[in-house]
Amino acid sequence: MKNIRLRALTITDLPLTLKWHNQRDIIEMYAGHPFPVNEEMERKWYEKILTSNFPVTVFGIELIENNKLIGLTILRDINLINRSAETAIYIGDQNERSKGYSKEALKLTLNFAFNNLGLHRVFLSVREDNVAALGLYEKLGFIREGILRDSIYKNGKYISLIIMSILEEEFYG
């Protein structure tokens, strides 16, 4: 069932994504920096992503029924020579989580990566304690490739990152 679509972000989305980038749960589960983001930082990020498709492509995840933006999916470090990219995803709207939208959005992202960009491999990193995300990625066919031991330091403890990837033939297989 098709419930969501991917779309380009616009500057009018900035207040919503700024809110998401400052949500405690997103800061905690994402491997990025743990600092608050201000409007100027978010605006600079928008300037970067709105004016270039490479090496980063950011899609908004939008509900078809009401055009509501609920999250983001990203392809970054797109390498057209090696035909690979890294992906990341999150549902920023807490009321829209656990409804299957991440799975649907990631499938659309992978289809875009393999079909539109001609990539061969898409990889990601996920915190070892993010059990829900690990389960989702494995259901979609991602394979665990390795571990970056104690690579994140948050809240006084080290956390390892699991590196996973999926190849084009595994996705369409």
C-alpha cells in the first residue's frame, strides 16, 4: 500500500525540520552531534541541500492523504564512480512513528538510488542499541558488514555503530 511519497524539501519546511533537529529522541538516536541547532545553522544546511544534488540528496517524507511532512530520508556521499552512497532516515513527527512509513520511505529511497542514480551499493550506520532500526534494515535485506566499536560518546558512555549495506541485486532479488 502506498501511503507516502518522497519530495524535495523547500525553505518553507525549515521551521518543522529545525524542530525535529532539536528533539531529544532524534539527537539521541542519530549518530550526529549532540548540540542544539539554531535557525541560522538550519538555514545554512538548507542552502547546501537545496542548491545541489551531489553528493547529498535529502527527501522529505510526505503523507499522500494530507501532504503532511513527517520525516526525512537522505542519500549522502554519493559516489558515481564506485556507484555507492550512504543513507539515513528518520520520522520526525512522533505521532507518525511505528506505522510502517520508515520501511516504505526506505524502499522508495533505495529504488531511487538503484534505479535513478544507477548505484550498486547503499550502506548505513546504526547504533547497536537501536533495535527497531536494526530490525527494519534486516527485513529490507541489509547485511551487517562490521562494527565501529565504541565510536560514539553520548551521555557518559561509548556506543558502537553497526555498518550495514544492501546491493542492488539483493534489493531487487
